[in-house]
Amino acid sequence: MKGIIIQKLIELHKWSQKKWLIVSSFTATTGIWFSLILSYLGQDLYRYEQ
């Protein structure tokens, strides 16, 4: 079981090295959207507390 997980991680690493532009843009975009959503929800929650 542990060997299978390690093998899958190695395959994922090799794939992400080939597709580095897609992976990096996806992670950056995900971080930005997550931050925007948290900011928006935080403003709504702050409004309801007052």
C-alpha cells in the first residue's frame, strides 16, 4: 500500500513537471479566488455581527 502511494506521488510529480505552466497558474488562480471568497464572506459575517 505504501509503495503504491509513493509511486502515485512520483507519477504526479513527473506530470506536474511536464505541465508546470498549467499547474502553477491553477494554484495561483485558486489562491486568489479563495482569498476573494474569504474576504467577501468575512465582510458579510462582520455586517451581521453589528
